Amino acid sequence: MTPARRAAIYARISSDPTGQALGVQRQLEDCREQAKRHGIGVAEEYVDNDVSAYSGKVRPAYERMLADLSDGTRDAVIVYNFDRLTRRPIELEKFSEVCRAANIDQILTVNDSLNITNEDGLFTARLLAAVAAKESARKSERVKRKMRQNAEMGMPAGGAIRPFGFEPDRVTLREAEAQIIREMVERFLAGESARSLAADLEAREVETSTGKPWRSTTVNGVLTSARIAGLRSHNGVVVAKAVWPAIISEEQHEQILHMINSKKTSGRRAPRRYLLSGLLRCGKCGGKLYSSARQGQRRYVCLSGPDHRGCGGIMITAPPTEEWITAAVLYRLDTAEMQAVLTGQRQKDERYGELATERDRLHSRMRELSEMFAAGEISRLEWKAARDPLEEAITATDQQLTRVTGSSTLDGIVGQGAQLREGWADLNLERQHAIIRAVLDFATVEPTRQGGPFNPSRVVPTWAL
């Protein structure tokens, strides 16, 4: 047999927790010695470090080697042991087909060699692959059982990312971060949103454990973790008390989960408190202004924090802005430019109020049902039986509300501004918003160089009609 001159050396190790690739280095050294003993020339070394051959995940170097074998640029393969090449019988068949098509008959290991282009060699390879697959399956079960056992003993899981609030050993508290977690929990339970907490942490330049920016999802991940309550979870289920100290109480942990679950179950948003939500734009960057309160004062602000990415350069107080926009809209309703009138306004407002009240009642019942289930007062089956018809009723009510507000909102306004102005305070906030939105596309809030009283010239409306 003519010695190969363009052989491929393949090395792989399933786990490399140190990241030093010492296992594959030893394989490479032994494979090089084998090539030297047989007078084989090596064209390239292909290495997959910390990649399993049993899981079915893509091995980049292995796939590249197969492509080179198919292209005829390699004429032999050297591996430390056959199970380094594959532990899956189905993968062996593909490898065998590639070798046969490329007329490659030299597959060398450190201790032996195979010719898988003939029946005897392929039979042996199949046996080796079957044995390797069975051993991998046993090992996988042993690893899973060990992980479960560790969890039940409250031991920490492995991982490359340090949990926020803990040292790299995943057990010792990092007190400065633990204190921040306690603060986050208190503020969240007091009603502050995850978005607000993320923005504050970014503004204070508090670093995450990965160095990435704080986001709402990051905050939620920390808050909902059983770890911070001194609990060990496995596959999302708490299985034991942890060996590390708790940062917050189990009661606080349950409160957080209940608050988040209630929001998800009911699907209910907070009642509208700002008339112009979604209708104001920043005069500097063009981004949306968001509602934001400070010391009891309602404001519209261009937010620069997580999830918004505005410039942060515009702020305007809400009450005078809302009053001015309302006055401008009601005045515009009486101009000759308006071509529609609000027909049947009383009936539609009355119907809208009835539907809005019904929707709030249904959402309140959904929230109560969720609280009863969380408290263990009803079973999951009882909760589901009561939840399904409530969800159907909420969907039907929302559809009716959409039809009421969406059909001819401006069905007759010329000459009706005075009447609307007189009854404006009696309309609910949702209805007021719908009327304004039908007339106003958006309003741009221009910057101001100095403080002082509200200046109407800062608000530049762009009319929809």
C-alpha cells in the first residue's frame, strides 16, 4: 500500500472545562507519531475541542474534513481512537460513503488501522461505533443522574457565567451585588417596572456579571431566579434548599413570581393615566416620548435608557400639554377643514363606556381567579375551567370595543366642538384619547433652553385631518 501524502489528522474531546485544549494536544502528538511511523505525510490537522460526537451537534472541523475528503484533497485519516471520529452509527455510514466515493482506504488509529471501504473493515467499524454509542448513552444517563443528585443536595450547577450576586464559586455572596438585588426586589414589589430598574442600573453604571447592558429581560431573569432565595432548581423546578445563603426570603420570591404570573395570566395592562401616550415626538431625535412621573408630577420624557434608545433631551409636564392639545383638537373640530361630524356621539360613548366597564370587570375576575390558584384555594383543573370562558368573553369584548372605536370615530365634528368641550370631562380617558388620535397624527415637542412656565410654542401638532 502506497503511503498517503495528504493525510488528515482529526482530534476531538467532548468536554474541556479548563479551556486549555490539553486533551486534543495529546491526541495530536500521538497521531503525528503514528503518521511518522507509517511514513505518511500530513496535510492538515482538524480539531473540534469541547464538542461531543454523540449529541448530534455540528462539529465544524469534522464537517470541513469531510468536505476535503470528498474533494479529493485528502487521502487518509488518522485519529487517536475510532470513537474520536464518531460515536453515532448513522454518522459512520455517511463517513463510509464519503471514503468509498473518494477511494480512501486508510483510516489509522494510534493502535490499529481500518479499511472501511471493504465489508470486513466496515463491519468492525460498525461494531466499534455501536459500542461507542452505547457507552455514550450510559455516560449521558450517569451525568444526568449526577446532576439531579447534586441539585437534590442543593449543590450549585456548573457554568461559565457567574451568577449576579455571587462569586465565581457560585456559593459565596458578593455582598455589593447582593445588596443591589435586595434593592431591586423591594422596588419591584413596590410597583416599579423592570424597565425602570434596568434604566436606573445603567445610569448608576452597575455592571452585570457578563458586562453586557442591563435590559428588562436581564432584570426579570435575576428577580425570578430561585437562586437568590437560597433555593436550588433543576429543569425549572425547585428541588432543594441550596448550600449557599439566601439574598431574599422565600416569601419575597413567591411574591415576585405571583406578580409576574398575574400579569401574564390576565393580560391586563395598567389603566391609561396619560392622555397623549404614543402621540408625542421628541424635537431632537424624533423618538417617542414616554410617560414618566417624578415626585408626583406627571411628565412626558424622551427616554435614553434600555428598551427605548431615545436621546433623553426632551421633557415636558403633562397637564398643561394635555390641556393645550385638547383645546387645539376641539377648536379644530369646529373649523371648515373638517369634513366629518361625530354622529351618534352619545350613543357610541355610552356603548364604549359599557364595554370598557365590562372589560375591566372581566379582567378583575381573571386576576382574582389567578390569585385564588396561586393561593392554593382552587385546583389547576378548576382554574382552567373558569379561565377559558373568561378569556373568550374578554376577546369578544375587545373585538366590540375595536369596532366601536374604529368605526367612524370622526363621524360628524363640524360645529360640535363646543358640545364636546362641555362634556369632555365626562368622557372616559380612553374615549378622549380616541377622539384626539383621530384628529391628531402626532405632536412634536421642541427643546427649550430654559425652564419656566409651559410654552405652547414648543408643541407643534401634525394633524391627521
